[in-house]
Amino acid sequence: MRQRIHNALSAILAGVVINFCGASFAQDDAKKPNIVLLFLDDLGYADVGFNAELFGVETDVVTPNIDALARAGTIFKQAYVAHPFCGPSRMALLSGRMPHTYGGQKNLPDVSKNLEDYNSKGIPENEMLMSTVLKKAGYATACIGKWHVGSSKPFHPNNRGFDEFYGFVGGGHQYYPYISDKVEPKINDYQYFLERNGEAFKSPEGAYLTDMLSDEGADYIAKKSAKAKPFFLYMAYNAPHSPLHGKTEDLQHLYPDHKPANPGSGINFTDYKKRQNYVAMMYAVDRGVKQLVDTLKDPNGDGNADDSIMEETLIVFMSDNGGKILQAASNAPLQDDKGSAHEGGIRVPMFMHWPEKVPAGDVFDHPVLALDFYPTFAGLAGAKIPKNKKLDGKDIWSDFLAGKNSHPDEPIFWLRHHGSGNEVAIRVGNLKAYRKNLSSWKIYDVTTDFSESDDVSKEHVELLNSMVAEGLQWSQTHQEPKWHDTKAALDTWTKNTMPHYEKTFRVK
């Protein structure tokens, strides 16, 4: 086992360099799939019906269109992001690399804080993003919604491989932008104007942000449907991230008698108003997903099924990290939430849908990483990845279709810095070692013990020693954070002489 871990880790440390050979159906533009990546923000594990059903969790969310799409495709039972916070998770997704390797393991600061040392930073320019690789392969590319991986010109989406951008570059936004458009001076980036390709966009009165993003996404699909070029649409909804602003009409429809939301078994909410807004926000996303699917099926809106591009389109649905319990999310049956290396922070709902290509009505029960999307999408697109581009994920497509695990004995790592210590998890096979700050290491079988309640570390002493040693070696590939989300965070980092990897990665 130790040798297998070591060999797998060596590949990770060296970087996975992929030269695409080419699947037979992805050799020319006419056969390359359109790719629609639906990437939600702080979505709870049980806050879509298909996932709640899969794990036998009662829920009050109303997501019939998302659920229907998931059930018509393949649901991924063990999907993981690279980091439990928004910014680093998105950096990993787009760059195909663990953000720690280039100092991106913390959220970028709110631009309004005027931290001059940090506001000009983002994913390093020498990291070619997924969008650029697809663009070079002949794809039209668009990012709609949340960016949060760099706001200054070199790091703006239009300069990182996206032909079109509509949304906001910061970490969040008000859901009724017209109101925040009128606020002066802007005290945080949630109040900034939306953007269209770098230019301020003044929102219509009464417009609801989730609907605005869905409209833009549907318009983009309709516009690109008749083109010979395939397209990549990164549909980065910020819902259900705070602030908890359900659309007024949705709240009135879902709760006409103003009754409290039914919390369901396993959900313990003390503030039902928060939960009602959360449910309404997901209801709006569900409506948007239907709008996108309807446009794929009928791009011209004329009822002519012959114009459908649904059969040519891969749809992937995922969240950037776990839901935030204090903001009314439910991660049942997982432990903990956003920000944690427990399953509730890093394991997220996911499905793929592609008629006749992705198995319908299936569940894939092996680990899949957000880091895998870059090489997998590139493989499907017939894209050439530069020889010097290192990747920390794999092209999983063949293994996925064969029902095989692409990461059978490889160590999978997660690490989040706290004020004076680290929270870390290492998974090998079914077993996951976990430690927060300098507490005792614990091991859980996360394929059966979803709540991480049964510590089996005493049964795996040798494995734990091996995993921790490999974790220390992995940490040596990290750079110190190139930015902190606040000046106070920088001061704490300096005061505590972080990052303390030697203390973190030892058994005793």
C-alpha cells in the first residue's frame, strides 16, 4: 500500500502532463460536444432533490427540473472539490491544479478593502486555464455569473480565455442589483455594478440576479446553436450563497400562507425565514436550469425539435464547496460545512447529462475530483494541453464509462489554513485521515460512515503513518499564500509564523 501511495504521489508532485491522443468522436468541430458547466455556490449536499433522495434524507427544497436532468444522466456519489472555500475551489477547477501550488489557497480580498498588495492578483498568468485550452481547440467560450479568481485586467475573464463575460468579478453580489447600483460609495464588492466584458452594466429595476444570469445563459446558447463552432458555457450561479435573498414572487408562491418551511428529518433550523429564502433561491436556479435545457432543445423557440442541440451537449452540475449551515444549508448526512475538510465542506452534489453518451439513470460510486474536469473536457474537445502544463487531475472519461475508479490508491489531499494551524484530510481508497490543528488524527471509512463518526485509526496505524508522511511531502510543493482576504489575516499569519507543516504532518 505504501509503495502504491508513494508512486501515485510522485506523479502528483511531478505534475500530470497530458498530451491528448483523441477519442474518435472528438476529432473535428462538428463532433466536439458543447459543454455547459453549471457551477453553484455554497450548495448544501441535501439541497437538491436528487441527492437527498440518493441518501434517504428528507428535504424541503423544490428542484424538479434539476432532479429530472440528474436522473436522466449519471449522479456522482463521491464528487469532491479541491478546497472548502469559494475562491481556491474555483481556482483549482479552472487551472486544473491545487491552488496551494501557486499560493492561491485563500480567498481573494474584497476589492473595496483597498489592499493594494493583493487586489492586483489572481491565478498566475503562466497557468493556462481550461477556458484557454478549449478556446485554442476551436470553442466559443463564455463565463456567466461569479468569477472570484482575479479582478484586475490581467486576471479578468476576458483575458483568461473567455470570449464573453457577464456577471461580477468579486466573491458575491446582491440579488436585486438595481438597488445596490444606486448605493454610493460602495462599501463592498457585493454592491458593484455587474459587468459585460469589462464594462459596467446597469441592471433593470426589479430584476433578480439569478434570473438575469439564466436569461443571459439561454441567450448565449440560442446565439451559438446555429454556429459550426462548439461552445463552452461556464454558468457560475452565485446562488444559494448569501445574502439570503429569495425572489419575492418565489417566496409568495412557495409559502402563500407564510407558514414555516418544513425542516424535514435531519435538518434542524432555528430561523425558518432564512430557510425559506434559501429554498426560494434554489427554486430560482431550478427555473433557470429548465430555461437553459429548453433552449438546448429548441434554440430558436419555434417548436422545431430538429434544431435541438441537446444531444450534442454535455451538462455537468456541481457546487464549489459545501453549504453553510448558518446560512440555512443542509449537508446531511455529511459532517460539518463550508470551510471544513470534513466531508460536509469538500464533498458536493454532482451529475453529468449527455444523451446517448452518459449512462442514464445511473449512479457512479467512485471518487471524482473537480481537478479532473480540465483534462476530461480537454480530452472530449480534442484539445492540446501544452507539454509544460502540469495538472493534478485525470481524464476520467474512459474510466467513467467503464464504471472504474480513476483514483483507486492515489492519495487525495485537502488543506485549509486556520489562524494558527491547519485543517487537513488525506484520502486513500475508502479511508480518510483527518486532523484539525494539533488534535489527534482520526480515520474514517467515508464510503459508509458519511457523518465521520466512527474513528478506525487504531485499526490502521501503519497506513496512518504512511499517509501522514506522504502529506508532509505533498506540503513541500506548496507556496505561501500570495494574498490574504484581510490585513488581519496577514497579521495573524505572520504572528503565528505559519504554515507549520512539520507540526501538522506528524502522527504524535
